[in-house]
Amino acid sequence: MNVPYNYLHEEFKNCDDIFDEWKELIQTTDFTLGQYVKEFELIFSNYIGSKYCVSTNNGTDALILALKACGVGPGDEVITVTNTFYATVGAIVACGATPVLVDCDSRYQIDPIAIKRAITTKTKIILPVHWAGASPEMNLVQELAEENNLIIVEDACMGIGASIEGKSPGTFGLIGAFSMHPLKSLNVMGDGGMVVTDDSEIYNWMVKYRNHGMIDRDHIEFWGVNMRIQPLQAIVAKHRMRELDKTIAKRSSNAKYLDDNLKLLSDFITTPKRLDGYQETFALYMCLADRRDDLLHFLTAKGIEAKIHYPVPLHLQRAALNNCKISNNMQEAEMQSKRLITLPVHQYLELSHLKYMVGAISEFYKT
Ligand SMILES: *Cc1c(COP(=O)(O)O)cnc(C)c1O
């Protein structure tokens, strides 16, 4: 049996409804921004529960746009977590600010205690990441931000469709950034991103910066850039939104099956704690495994496409040598980078795939 990690060909098996709307778009020639983008933005902000949103061409630009909107620049420190995707830290560096990397907790989320230790007079932003589509303990992050008068910008790139007590990632701070990359919960057949905020001034600035700082065709208010989403992608997004909750429900039930069954192998495998009231997207299903690299090879040989996210935490990357401040205790992230394994959990897996996977893992540890 094969248990593939990649499911993208399944997702668009039937997309006549998307093609129909693309044909309409082609008639209108609304190829940059325009009504289709507007319509999707409205649907998205309603779904997330934020007053305003601005779509962008990817999640990385969404993060850069959010940080720039807060006035982040040279001399400012931005605290984030070392076990995240490159783009979180790349966005900080792109703004000329200094990334301050801290450790994660046992749920692979940024550790509020580590944030607290890293705060200095130069700290401007706390940038928590909703890693793997799970969420940090945002109430603690919010307390720290309030006590120290810091801004929260959220990297909710994997968090579209997640929630804490019904509240979406991206709505806990001043601005939240999302990605619609093919491997995130909302896949737009290419790149796409979004920022959300409840602050009208920030919104007005972001909407202009995304489009050259323009107020109208002949006038700009300030220098901006082009971060626009493609209308073709906005249409895909609108259609895929209808399936989003169903997708997440299926991924959650797959994850629940894996959690329940891997707990029976707790001598070898550690699953993360799932907090009450936290709905995860399961963008990644991760657990800690003894003899991880051997297990990965064993599973690969059995046709199970497991992965590692990631074997090298960002503070150990060569890129981090010169321009990052690194907290001196990275024990948890370093331990996890040697033990983490990511198992397929996507919405097209059947019970038989899950059983086969659990069976293979037990076989590995029992022989
Ligand atoms: C995917 C991702 C990004 C970047 O998003 P892109 O749309 O690929 O630019 C940033 N941060 C995290 C945590 C991500 O998972």
C-alpha cells in the first residue's frame, strides 16, 4: 500500500465551477485586483472574524506587509520562534529589523516564558507562529504584550480554519498574516496570502502599500510595491473556502485516530498535548519518535511518505549567523529537531491508510 504525502492532484479533480468563473473573469479582463479579489476578501474577513483584510501574492509578503505596517525597521527587535518556516524570519530581515529567536514548548509552539526572557528595550513586536496549524497559548502571549507595551503580529500562515475558543488565529494581535500556498489548509492552485486587522488606519496603509502607494491612477501617497494576489487565485480561494471546514474536520478526525493509536506506543512515540478549545488545522501532523531517522527509512520503504519539519532549527542555519539574536536556551527545539516526524494526515486518506501506517510503526518498534 502507498500512503502519499502529496494529495494535490485529488483536490482539483473536478473544478468545472472554477473554470466557469475563470471564463467570466476573462470576459471582464479584471486581471489586477478588481471585483473578484474584492469579493473574496469580503468572504475571507467574514470567515476569520476580522474587520478588514488585504490579500497579497503570498504569505511571505503578507508577513512583510504586516511588519512594515507596524513601522518595523532597522534597530527594532522582533521576537519569534526558532522552529518555524524560513519565511517568518526572512520577513523580519526583509524589513531591516533584527529577529530574536527563542525556544518552543512541548507542543512545538513558541514558549511564552522564552519570549519573556528575550524582551529588551529594543523589542517592538512579538511574532508568534501558529505552527503546524496548532496555536501557541495566545492568552499568555497577549498578557506579555500588554505588560510590555509590545505589538503582536501573528504568523497564521498555516492557521486558516483553526480557532481558540472559536476565535481565529490572526485576530489576537494587531495584524495576522495567512498563506494560501498549495500545502496550507486553503489551497489556491498557486501562491496567495492575506493580512487581517481591525485597525482602520493600518488597513488603509496596507491597502495602498500593496499597490504602489496609489490613491488613484495618477497619484501616489508614498512609495509602495506590488504585492497583489492574482484574481485567478482569488476565484479558486472563494470556491475552496466552501470546502474548508469539511477539509479540516476530516484532517482532525484522521489526526484523532493517529493520536489515539500512537498513544498505545508511548514507549517510543510522543504525541503533543491537544489543548481544550483549540481547533487545529493539522497542516502538519507531527509527533516525536525514538530512532527517528531509522523509522523514516522504514516507513519510506513501506510506501509511507513521512517527512521532517525540520531537521535544522533556524538558529542553527548559516543564514542566522550574522543577523539574528539567539536565545541561549534552545534545548526543546534542538531535541525536537532530532525526533520530530511528520506523518500524512490529509483529507483524502482512508481508514485503511491510517491503519496501515499505525501497523507499520508498531512493526518497526516491535522488531
Ligand atoms: C507557508 C508559511 C509561510 C510562507 O507562506 P508562503 O505563502 O509560502 O510565502 C510563512 N510562515 C509559515 C509558518 C508558513 O507555514
